Amino acid sequence: MTDANRSKQESARRSFLKISAAASLAELLNWSGSSSAASHTGKWEGAETQAPQSSPALSPLAGLPPLKITEVRVIVTCPDRNYVLVKILTSEPGLYGVGDATLNGRELAVAEDLEKHIAPLLIGRDPEQIEDTWQYLYRGPYWRGGPVQMTALAGVDLALWDIKGKRAGMPVYQLLGGRTRIGAMAYTHASGKDFAEVEDVARKALARGFKCVRAQVAIPGLEGTYGTSGGQKKPEASAGRVANMASLPSTEIFEPAPYLRTVPRLFEHLRANLGDEVELLHDCHEKLDPIQAARLAHDLEPYHLFFLEDPLRPEYKESFRLIREHSTTPIAMGELFNSLWDCVPLIKEQWIDYIRCDLGHIGGITAARKVAILAELFQVRTAWHGPGDIGPPTHAANVHVDISIPNFGIQEMVFFPDVAREVIPGAPEFKDGYMNVGDSPGLGCDVNEEAARKYPYRRAYLPTARRKDGSVHDW
């Protein structure tokens, strides 16, 4: 950062703090203000309208005009894979926020929710009232929760935090309490058709600077295995999967017996050849029942995994007790959770060691920081979901939270291909095993709307899974 930029940012920070202090004093003295009407100038044209709900208001202070949301744009684009982006514009010229509302395989459902139901509720609201907006959008519709609604809410939440950071002249992590660490330790994926190929991919990751690697291997005798389609592709090439997921869903075949035999042998091979310094992880992807998961966790103990990820379906919360009673292998869970309340029993009972919700599917930063605070009380660390099927704004939000909380554990990450970075610049940087964000105000991401229009939506599905007898299984 140049001296001029640093001076400008520091000036904006001082102004923000003065305004915040004055606003707090005004609230104590019961000063009040009134909401003004605003026009919607987005994709749909609406008449001048009053904000459709009441919310706390403060009088403008220190010459700062009241801030209102004037437009909500929902951008669906496919630069190698589908993304749903939310751009919220305000009454302050040039001030806007960008969020990510991508739900893999159901992108248009989220976009429709945002455009037809949520956007009209936002016009005229104060974008700085993030918590009030979150509560209104979550509890206001009466029908609450679910992955579509919570992903849409997350997209709005991220955009509002982006606005708040930009107006304050600070990166979001500063608004969350400032840095607690120099960076977020990251892990990448190593997969292959056999043990030797997984080892080779893992060595390439270590050479790139990673200290932690998630390992997956094709299971002999089964058609397709979760997490192994990337093979020897560079991470940038396998981050997007639309070419592999077009038409109708593909079907993988899963059987627990060969899986349970193969995975411990994979980690025996990796430990023998990579040594004890590298941290190794494995993703079960919710495929096992409680007894199978307890057996696998026990069998993996000699190889000292950093954690075993998502061993059970999200409905089976009480069954995590069985795994804990039979193994000391650390357990991570939460990828399919879409509510912060889903996390409570696993954290409170200390049945897991890492909570790995997806910020983009549980309601954004506002929900994630509450999960992290709860987890801290029970010595559970965070490991937010960070695959290629969420956009750069969510990856940036992950890191802003990671570097501002005391109980961060590890961060999953991907390298986005050039075409995705063209449309959505500003993804976190990776260096020497750590992810980081810069000092740009807000989240640090943007959307190039002109570039986004070059890559229209392409229908895509996630794979499905069946047993050999033809019955449906969890993918």
C-alpha cells in the first residue's frame, strides 16, 4: 500500500470512528430519525416506495447523509462454472457491495428468490443495519431456513458487510475485531486413481507451499469415487465442473466394504512415503452409517489425521457420540448445515473438533461469527467449507473471519481459473501455506458485469450415487 493510500484509509477510519461514537451517543439520548422514500432502479422498475418495514433509525450526524439501498442486482454467470452474485447499490454515489449467493446445482432457485422476494424488501433500507436486516430476512417470511433461502440471505449479508467496510475505509476483518493471526492455514485436495497418483499430487501440493493436504483415492471395483475426478489436473483446471456436470446427473457407485478397506491403506501409504510433517485429511462426504464411521475413525488412528471430514449425514447428529466413544481421530462436520442452530448439539456435546459450515449457505458472516463464538466456548475450531462451487466473495469472507477469531483451525481453498478471476476479481491470495486478504476496504472482491454477460448460465447438476443393488445412496 502506498503512503498516500494509507493516509487516505487512516483518514476514512478516523471519520468512521467519530461517526460511530456520535451515533452511539445519539442512541443513548434517544435521538431519532425518519426513513425516507427511495426509488428502485434495478432489473425490475418500481414506483417510488417507502421502505416496506420499520427498522431502527438514527439522525444523520457530522454531515453524513442517510444511506439507503437503491438497487439490488442479481448476476448469474458461468465463467467455467455457475455463480450467483448479489450487487447492492446505495444512495451514496459509487458505494456498493458484492456478495456471493451460489448454491451448486440450484443456482436459479436462489436467483429467483433474490429477485422476486428479497430484493423488493431491501429497497430503502439502511445497508449498515446488517443484524437487523439479517433477522428481518430470516424471521420475517415466517417460513425460515433451508439451503435456498439461507444462501440468498448469505449473498445479501456479504454485500452489506462489503458496503460497511468500504464506508468505514477498512477491510472487514478490522470491523470483526482485527487480526488474530498473520494468515489462514489452508489445505488443498490430492486425489488419484491409485495410491501412487495421490502421493504424486500431494507432493506437488507440498512443493507449492501447502502444509496440509486432503487425500482421496478411487475405490477399486466401483464406478466413480467422490473427490477423485480431478486426478492430475492442475487445481485451477478442476475448480470448475460445468463440463463434467451438464445434461442430467451422472451416477457413481458406492459400497462401504471396499471403501472401508481401502482408505486406511491409502493413509498407511502416504504416511510411509510423505512422513509425519505433512497434515493429512480425508472427506467421507456423509456416506457412512454410525458403525462404519466409528470403525473408519478407529482404523485411521495410527496415521494421525488432522481430521476426518463429514463422516455422517447431517440428520445423524446424535450418532456422532458413537464415533467419539470409539476413536481419538479428530472429526469435522457441517458442510451440509444451512443454519447456525444445526451446529449447536455437535459443538455443545463436543462430539466434533472442527465446525466446517459453508458461510455461503448458513447466512453469511453474521451467522458464521456467532457459530465461531459458540465453538470457542467448547474448544471447537473452525474449518469453513471452501470449494470451487462458491464464489470468490465467500472465499474472501472465510478468510476475513478466519484471521479475526481466536479459534480458527484450517481453511479449505481452491485456485480459481483465469476466466473466473476476470469476472470476479479479488479472491484471497495464497502464499507459503496460508491464505490472506489485503487491506482494501470491504471484502476486497468485485464483479465485472460486462465480462459476466459473456458467460451465460449453463444448467449443471451435482452427481448422484447408488449402491450396486441400484438403491439410492448419499453422494
